[in-house]
Amino acid sequence: MLLNVQTVYSLLQSTLTIEDYVDQAQQLNYQAIGIADENVLHGCYQFYQLAQAHSLKPLIGMKLTLAGLIDTMHTYSFLLYAKNYQGYLDLIILSKHLNQEPIDSNSIYQLLEQFSADLVMIHLGKESELIQALIQTDQNYCQKIFNAWQQIMGQNMYLSLSVRPYNNIEAQHIIDFAQTTGLKIVIGQKVHSLKAEDASSLTILQAIDQGTSLNSADLPYEGPHYLYPAEELEQLYQQMGYSAILQNTQTLINQLNVQLPDKQNYLPKFPHPQHESAAELLTELTFHALKEKGLDQKEDYVERLEYELQVIDRMGFSDYFLIVGDFIEYCRRVKIRVGPGRGSSAGSLVAYLLQITLVDPIEYDLLFERFLNPERHSMPDIDIDIPDIQRQRVIHYVQDKYGADCVAQVITFGTFGAKLSIRDTLRVLNYDQDTLRTWSKLIPSDQNQPMTLTRAYQESHRFRNFVEESTHHQQIFKIAQTIEGLPRNTSTHAAAIVIHDQALETILPVFAKSHQILQTQYTMYDVEAIGLLKMDFLGLRNLTLLDDILNTVQVNYHNNLDINQIPLSDPATLKIFQNADTSGVFQFESSGIRRVLQKVHPESFEDIVAVIALYRPGPMKQIDHFVARKQGKAPITYLHPKLEPILSKTYGIIVYQEQVMQMVRVMAGYSLGEADILRRAMSKKDKNLMDLEENHFIKGAKAQGFTEKEAQEVFSYILAFANYGFNRSHAVVYSLLAYQLAYLKCHYPIEFYACLLRSGNDTNYLSYIQEAKLRLGRIQAPDINQSLTDTVAGQKQLLLGLNNIKGLRQDFIADILSDRSSLGPYRSFEDFLRRLSSKYLKVDYLEPLILTGAFDQLGYNRATLYNNLSKFIQVIEFTGNNLSLFKEMEPTIDPYPEFSKQERQEYERTYLGFTLDPHPLSQYEQWMRANSQYTSVAEIGQKDLGQLIESIVVIQEMKVIRTKRNELMAFAQVGNDIQSYAMVIFPDKYKQYGDELKEGQLIHFRARLELDRRQERQLVLDQVVPLPNLKQTQDQQVFCFIKINDVNQDQVLMDEIKSFIQAHKGPHPVILVDQKRRTYQLTDKFQIDINTQVIDAFKHQFPQLEIASKSL
């Protein structure tokens, strides 16, 4: 009986969620309910499904708001309801046109006339053009509107009347007009909220939309636009003598019979004119690729491919793989980098052979059934990573290939979070910023899941006490709770794309904004529920970074590095992970995962994959067990020997979902498809289902020859850890991308940091700068003749771009670069000013360039240019480009001594955000790497407990306390800008060295590595020694010493050592030391670049030899 119903999808106009509406309508004894959101159909599919599930008849409609038929200067509203499925499709077309800009009302009325046979139209009280005319009692005008509407809708037109609130004059006009024209009147009761007491929240919500403010005293306690019980609503109409309206409404509802089709697979067809079927083409392409990879003679590959093709064909997904393979081929053809894969699709050999993924699933033990289960029919899900700057280009290719009306992006909704719902409520009620901040600070944060107001109230005593402090606070909290979670705005899903081979508007509602890709009105969940093909094209910034670095390497070294062919056992790259030196490395930047890296100390690519899988809320509990077993501190055990091949890579611990599937197959004889179904069931923790599955498992295990006890133990073990397992396919492909970035960071650091700094990651920008300074020694100031827009990789250091200078306008930068490109470098500061457009000849534009060093190479120092700038500008403004006149009037430049270091640094911080001076540790870091008696900051955490460590660090934080014995001691954080370690300074050492220990200072120390009470590693200070005098040590030569049994006997080994040295050429002499401590210095031809990475690489290649460095 409800027709004039707007849900939360009439954005900021309703607090009525579809779930609550349908559930409450059933409880309030409705038989049929409608939905009519304003100009949109967002909630229709969800509403339809839920209504049917609750045994309610769903009525699908839409409220239209547009210019009047006669009064085109004002907007009016009316309802349209679909009589059948064709009417629903007509609403889709109308909604599409209603959301185009500008709205063409005439076209919409023409469409409405065309669609009138399958729709009914309802005039809505004062919102209707017709009823507005009735109230104004202009009979001629009213008849004119009626005639126009009758021409459009014929007999499919109704009046409506509302009893809450009730307007007697309006009601009488409507009744009289109905009697005159023969139009039927139906229930027009408006529903915008679930309960009467939601009126305050509804008023706040509508004020947020309008940008208006209210006084809390003016908020209504109750309102009329809520969901009445069905009997109460009928009684209200009957009591007022409107029984005929109830009957009319029921008659109308009987005519509205929309039946949406059951879920189908709306898979587009891939063109294959030369082949009988898509399956035949897919088979040809993949077997050809198998042969090209030299795998066609390997039986396991051929069998796997035949099996996958059979499953794909049987499930009807051959076209799907060809579609994905086609746009991947397009990307490679036009040099758009595609990620190595994402999610479970990496388990498919077909995907690998089509280059959809870049990881061999057989080599990495990945399972096809985890991706596409032949025993559980569901749509495959291949997600594609693309550089974020190239995403639209790929989407446009797909759009051109399949048609603009067949491809769409997917809508999402921004919602009110806990803090936003409070903030918006307070703003509407005119509370000041301090009050907003107070509320916001009291709401706790949770990194693992979004915080809700209910959780905050339950979990935070401070927040709960604050809410209960006053009735005003309680009112704010209650209002905010009501609007929390409601849609606030529309947006576009970051990845999802829908493709079909017919116009999408024949299946679901879409938006079609001018010159833009279509957007579905249904969310991702409804799109998938309908059966449309959804693919994820994720624009990945890290992939853009990878592509940028490789292009820069190619330019700088003329080296077309194939990143997919790098060795995955490179010791120097593994060292990056071991040292947790992973800023800028995909998936490994957070402090949490870096701590895990230090614990796990990855020694292989497989260990890196494990870290990705372990660093999740559930599996984290297994990290310490994993580490203990890996390091030999705990025994590696298996519940049964047959499980060892499955769990050996992870030291007997379940880490991956695929391991669960393999264990079930081995123990109980399940197919992998059945095993995947069991794994999914286990994750739901349904006890009754698990009891049945346990019996099935034990029966199968006994059939495989296992005892009942063994079967029960293994099932219990799997059940305990199945929910924690991570998708191994996803872990492998993302680890590969992370490894590739780490490899580039290690071997091409200048290019890596240049691209990282221009990647647009503002959050970590300053930490990247500090790390780059630490690694590379220094960063070159912006240079007016060399800098480009962004940071670039020079020969030996980074050159900042003009864009790095705060306050420089983009058009100013563009003009400088364009002028320099056309007329060549600037010969002097005066030349620069003469060539500059007059609109930029201002102090505000030029000072940032001066104070960051952009003119340092043009003769004057910064202080001189800064203090004489007004003179320069004045003369240039007068003389313009007249060089002879300029020479006659050339200003007298007063020389100034350069700024002090402190002044210069302050200006650089103001305009760059950092200083250009080298990192204080950089010179010592290089020196420590060349002297093996020292432990570099990166290696401190890897040393054995109890070992005496000597290093140089910065004291980052320091806290001095007084002990119970009234003695002073301190706790400090020491390290560099990449790693940080806890250090404890006990009273005796603090007494001895306390005066030398200050925050921000460098210290040269010796300390022991021990465990604190929480079993975390810490340094215990033993001694502070003077910093080495690098000026003196620069006169000393650093030698590399290699200990070898006999220099003369093992010529093969000597040749290998010499080859290694030549591959790592550098300035340091090499001395061989034999067993009798005799020394042999190699010729200058064999000098080496001695550093930690080279030493590690040497130890990896020659584990039987010893290598060290020393200054002499």
C-alpha cells in the first residue's frame, strides 16, 4: 500500500535504509511496498530481492523532479511506477536522461509519452504542478495542465492524497477534481524515515544537504513521514471517509507486476571469425604459448592445461579469458605495463600462458581450483593492475572494442563515518570548532576495522561518560547514530568495470554523463548478483613507480632492463628485506610489516611470500612460531609424514589457504574442488556443518589408510588454522612486484629515489627525502638551467625539480621551461629577468627560487640576490628587453655575505620543507660499510643476542628517569631515518656518559644486544667513544682482505674470485691472505667496491671463504 517512499538513495533526503524498511514493513503487516527514489534507481534490485525474501510484493517506481509541463520555470515532482518488466526498463531509460546535464525536460516528457503503456503516473500533492494549480483555483490553467498530462499518460494517471499531515483545503480540491475528471485517487502518504522519532535526524540530514544551520531547540521530536503500521494507516484513511482511496490503491497495486529475471551469466562474446568457437581459439592460443615457453613436452604442464581448458569451456568462460587476454595484449602492444597478477587468478596456467599473470602456477605450487572451482559454479574474478596514470586509456580501449553503451564503471557511495556524522551534526547545530575537535578526539580509532559510534560508546569510558554528561550530548549522539552509515555522496569504484555485448541499459540502470564512460547505478554487489561480468582494473601507483624507474634506467644507462628476468635470489635485494629497508617498496612500507621482516630475516623469495601472508590480523599469531622454527629454536613437526611436502616451505605451519586444500586432498581423498568448498565452509565456523564435514573427512581419511585418531587430529588442526590462511596466489604475485621494486632500489638507487619523490606520495615525502640524503649523500638544489618540473636522476645525485619549491605556480614553471627550451640556458640572473613575462616579475615569484638555490650557478650568492631583488625588478620593468638601455641604467648591486648556515637552512625548510645539507650520518654510514669491525645501522637488529656491537647512530628520542635508588638512567631510541632501535642506559653508564647523550646528536657507541621484558631486542649501552676523525681517515686506504687456503694451488677458485672482483669494480685494493698469514696484493686491475652488499654477495658465492675490510 506504500507508494511515495524515498530511501537513503534519495541522498540526504531520507534516513530509511532498504534493509530496515523491508524488515519493518513485514513486521507491520504490509503485503506490498514500493520504492520511488528521486530520479534514481540505485536501490531497486536490492529492494526487489529483499521484498521477495520477506514475502512482500515489490513495487518498483521512481520519483521524478523536473521542469513543469506548462510552467517550465519551476520544478515539480511526480511518481512513476512500472506495471511490468518493460516498465522497469523504461524507468532505466528515463533515469539515464534525468541525470544528464543539462536535463532536457522536453525529451523526457516525449519519452514518457512513448513509455506510457507500461507505466503509471501519480501526482504528488503540493509537489505536483497539477495540484499546485488546483490549490491556486485557476481552473483554466489547471485544465491546460491536465490536458497536457492526459495526452502523455492517457488513462495511466492518478491523483494522490496524504492524511499525515492533512490539509483539508488541498484534500477537497483533489477530491473535486477527481470527480470532475474521473481520475482515481491513491494513497500519497510520504515515507522518509522508519520511526516518528527519526524526525530530528531527518531534519539534520536535509540541512546538511542544503548547507543550512539550525537551533537544537527547533528540532522536531517527532515527524509525520515515517512507516506507519499497515492497519493504522488504513484506519486513518477510513476514519476520514477515504475507503475508496484504499480500494483504488489496492486496484493499482494489482496492476503493478514487475518480475526481474533470475540471475544470469551476461557474458559478452569475443569475436572469433576464423574459429568455430571461443573454446577452440583459446585452446589454440594457449598451446601455442606453451610451445613458445618450451613447456609443451612437459607432461604435467600439458595435463594441467588440458584440464583447465576443459573446466573453462564446461563452465562457459572461454570468452571471458579471451576478453581479458585481448586487453592485456593491447597493453603490451602499446607499452602499458601490467602487474604480475592479483588474487587467485595467478593459480591458472591458462592465465599465465595468455600473459594475464606472470607467475608460473606449477613452479610456485598454485591451485587452479582456488581460482575457478568446477564444483561450485561462480563467475571467475581476474583483477588487473595497471599504472594509475594509464587506467583510463585501457578502459577507453575496452569501450572502443565493445561499444560505449556496453562498458561502464561501477558506482560506490561515500557514507557517514562515526566522526563525520558527529561533525556534520555539530556544524548544522552551530557548534564551534573546539567542540567539533573535542568530540572527534574522544572517538577512538581502529586500524583493522572502521570504528562505529556504538563501538566507541561501548569500548571507550571517556567517550561514554562524555555522551552521558548532558541531554544535549545524548541528543547529538542519537542523531549522529541515525545518520551514521548512510550514503552521503556518489563516487566511482576504484577498479570495477562492467562489460557486456549489448547495451547495459537493457539490463540495469546507468548514468551517462557527457563525454564520460557510463556508470552503473547499482553497486558492485548488485551488479554481480544480476550476473554481469565485472572486472577490476586497478590503477596502481606502485606500478606507475616501477614503470617510471625502468624508463629512467633505460635513459640513464641505455639499458633496456627486463624486470621479469631478474634473479629472485639476488643477495643484495634480499638484504633490503632483511634490513627492513623497504620504504617505497610495495606492501612492505608500514612499520608493522618492517618489524616482521626483521624477525623473519627473509633468505629467499619464498620467505618474502610468507611475510606477506603472515602479516594479517589472524596469521600474525603464528609469526613468532614461524620465526622460531625457521631459526632452529623450535622443532619443525608434522602431524603426519604425508603432510611434510605440503608444509615444509612454511616450517610445518599452515600459512596459505592452498595448503589447507592440499592437506584435505592428501588425507581424505577430496578433489581440489571439494577441498576448496570445505575450506570456505570452515571459514564460516558453522558448528552443525563442521560436524557433518568432520564425519565426511574422517571417513575419507580412513579410506586412504589413516587411522581415525590421525584423521581427527589433522581435521582439528586444519579447523583451527583454516580461517587464518592467506591466498598464496595473491601473496606470490604481490611479493614479486615488491621484490622488483626492492631490486631497483638496491641496484639503481638514484633512479629509484628520483621516481619515488615524484610519485605523488605526499604522506611519506619528507621521510623519502631524508632517506635519499642518507643513501646518496646529498640532493642537488633546484637549478634554473637544469631542473625540470619534477625531481630527476642525475649522474651521481638527485636534482630537485621546480615543482619541489613551495609556492611556485604551475603556469610560472611551465613558462620557465618553455622559454629555456626555445632560447637556451639563462646566461645570468639579469638575462632570466629580461626573458621573464612581466606578470611574473614580482618578489613573491622570485624569492622562492633565490632562497632555494635555483640561481646559485649564475654568479651572485643568495643573500646578494635576495637583498637587491627590488632593484633588479625596478630596472627590468623600466628597460624591458632593451639591452643597451639596461646597460646604461644597470643597477648598482650591493654585495652581501652569504647567509649563515642557520639562515640558509631556515629558508630551505620554508620553501622546500627540508634542508639540502647531507644527512649527518651519511658520511659515517659509508665509512662503516667500508670497515667491517663496525655494524651498520641496518644490520644491528640481525646480530646475535649478547654480541658486542659498535656503530654510529643518531639519538632520536631520549627519556631520563630516576630509579628507586634515586639514580638517573635513560631509555633512548637510536638509529637513522630508516631503522630505529631501543637503547637502555643504566645508571652507571648514564653517570659516565650522560652529558654526551642529547636528542639529535650523533654518538659512536659500543653496546650489547639483549632482550627486554617483552622479549623485544634492545641495545644495552657499554661505552661511548669519540667519533672517528674522517679527515684523518680519508688519508688512509681501505683494503679488502680475502682469506684463502693456498693462492697457488686452486686456480679455478682464483679465477672465480677475480671474475667476482671485476663484476664489482671499485677503488679498494684486494689482499689475499693464506693459511700461513702470508699476504698477496692483487694488481690495480683487480680493485673492488667494498660495501655491505658486495660482502654479502661474496659470502653467498663463496661461503667457504672469509672476507673483511680495514683502513690502513
